Amino acid sequence: MFLILGSFGKFLNRYLQLFVQRTAVGAPRHRWVKWLTPGLLVKRWLFLSTVGVLTVGFGIMIWLKLTPVFYTVKFVGNLLNLITRAIPSYISGPLAIVLGFLLIIWGQTRTLGVITEVLMPASSEDTLWDAIATHRKLRRGPRIVVIGGGTGLSTLLRGLKNYSANITAIVTVADDGGSSGRLRREIGGLPPGDIRNCLTALADEEKLLTELFQYRFMAGSGLSGHSFGNLFLTAMNEITGDWEQAILASSQVLAVRGTVLPSTLSDVRLWAELSDGRRIEGESNITKARGQILNIGCLPANPPGLPRAVEAIESADYIVMGPGSLYTSIIPNLLVPDIANAIARAQVPRVYVCNIMTEPGETDHYQVGDHVSAIDRACGRRLFDAVLVQKRPPSARSLGRYQQEGADYVSLDRTTVIESGRRIVIANVMSETEAGSIRHDPLRLAKVLMRWYTRVT
């Protein structure tokens, strides 16, 4: 019996899915049918509420020794006899059924309409069903940990947040330039720039928040050059007294879809040894030095990893490193032994997203294999299983623009990468602007990464 009921339940569930897909998609008049979609966790609670109302009624009747039942049945019987004398049963019966269904649909529609007005923004084009379905889908998404910094990490997050709400971005804290560097020197604590970019990328109202948080004050001797987002996070840190709590509170205020965590709470300062014998300290100075980097480290050496970041890696279903500046955004996170050890222990898919273009003063003349070996050399071990590479080179116009700035296309040296034991994922994940700027496309990149994840799991 239980096997029969279970099989029938599966059949009914699949039938409802197909029915909703065929009738609800692109048909506003059938939008109510979407509520039949399994997995929304709405219908079961409405049914439970109905059962509760009936149970209360039965309880009252039992408490009163069934007296109301007798009179109710007698009254209803007399009323039905009166109706069937005036209107034949073959007419009054169907009319009552249709009227009942119309009242149910009208009541539910008005109820959901009122709830939608309260919960959904006036500017939103989505329905309440869309919001609930999206919420359920994202909550069931894989636990993804993304490691990096700079604009590359925020670009990736903009795409991945469409596939899962269980995203943890682990961000470098080595930035010492611009507004972040000034706040770090004058107030202390972590540089907020990369954290700010990740928070805005994961926020639901991304466009508005990005404009607000990226806004830079142009006047005032103290405010000039500072971004509003950096000041906001710094103020949150002053209020909460802890950077971890400040980021968590900011995430709640901004309705962030995921979690942003620094790799460490230590005041980390990068250093690099160049091929000409120079030793450069400071993340911003390393790029300005315009030399070939042979070795890179940080002060203090071996900083402790943030426990929540380590736990996120240990419980992850998928780990992605990059894209971003190799020596100043990605490797600094891996200089934290707790982070590197947790990645090395992880028995889940681990992929490195290679940059499309080289960076002057940091990865001049680098190929894909040079990026891979640089990470292995900095960590002393192999931390990822595959590398994602752009398939087609940029247009000649864009290449010419970048070559004038000292950058070039990162070509794939296939043999070197294969000999390192990595799988190669080749896909078109690039976008070019009319001005010739080359970037990873957030949606394409996320789609390729999630497709590869489903293939290997």
C-alpha cells in the first residue's frame, strides 16, 4: 500500500510540474496555476491551516456533546430541501459548486494580492510566486566558496548569485591603496574596498547600491577621495567593535544573497622579491615596481585564518578561485595557512578562473601555465583540479588598446597545464565594450562554472 501511494505521489508531482510548465509560462491569465508547482512550501501550509480550522470546529462540537451537529444537520437539510424545490438539483448543484470555486479563487487572489503589496517592492516586475520560487530554488543551491578579491571576484559573484544563495566570498585584506589604504593607515583595521564590492555584487538591489557605495566624495580635505561604502563599513566596525560582526550587520542591512568574509582579521602587509634583487613591501607598491615577481609573502607571516571562512571551505560543495589579480588578489588569501590547508583537504570540485589579460608589473608575458605554477609555488602544493580559460582571443582593436598599456592576451600553453595535472575548461566567458575594455561576463562565467560543476558531481 505504501509503495503504491509513494509511486502515485511521484507521478502526481511530475504531472503537476509538466502541467504548470505548459500552462503558466508566458500566460498571465494562468498565473494562478503556478501555485500548483511542487516545492514552494505554500500549499501544504494552507492545507494544514484548513485542517486546523476543521479540527477546532469538531472540537467545539464534541465539547458541546454533539448538540450543534444535530441542529446544524437538520437546518442544512431543511435548507437544501427548500432550494431543490425551487431550483432542480441538476441545476442548483453545479451552480453551487461553480460559485464555491469562484469564491475560493477570488478570496485567495485577493489575499495573495494584499500580501504581494506588502512584501514586494512597487518597482518589482516579479510576482509573489516568482519571488517564492526563486527563493526556494536559490536556497537549494550548492554551497559555493569563491576566493579572491578586486573587481574579478565581484564580477563572478554577480553571476553566481543567480544559481545559489549559499555563496561565501572569502576576500583578501592586503589592499593598501586608495581610499581603503587611507582608512587603514588613519583608523586601522581591515581595508574595506574589496569587501564593499562583494557586498554590493551580492545585494538584491545591486544597481542602486553599487552606485551608492561606489560614490566618491569630491570635496572636503578629509572626505575627498573616500567612497561612501568604505566609510559605511568603517562606521559599522566602530559601532559593532568587530569587523566580522560589522560585515554581518551590513549584509543584513543590504539584503545580501550570500556571505562575505575576510580571509583573516590580521593586519596583513604583502612583500615581494623581484628578479632584479629588490624586495618591495605593500600591495600597491608591488604593481608599481614593474618587475618580475619571484617570491611573495606577507607580514606577519602565517596569519591565522578567520574560523568562519575555514568552516565555509570545509563544508563547501564547490570551490572557485579567481578571477582577479594573481599576486595581489588571489595568492594573498592562500598565504593564510588555515585557508590553504582547508582548500587542500577539500574533496570537492576546485577550479581556478584564469585572467583573460596579463597585468603590467605583475604578470607580464604570463601564459595560463605560469598562473598555475605561481599559485602552486606560493602555496607549496596543488590546490585546484581544473582551470577555466577564455576560448577566443579578444578583437584586434581591443588587443591594440591593451598592448599600448603593456598588457597582452593570456594564451593557453596546453601541454604545460596538462602536465601539471589540471583539467582544462575552455569557454567563451568574455565581454568587450565599445571602448575596447575586456572583462569576464558575469552570466556567461557563472553558467559555464555551474555546468562544469554538474558534470563532475
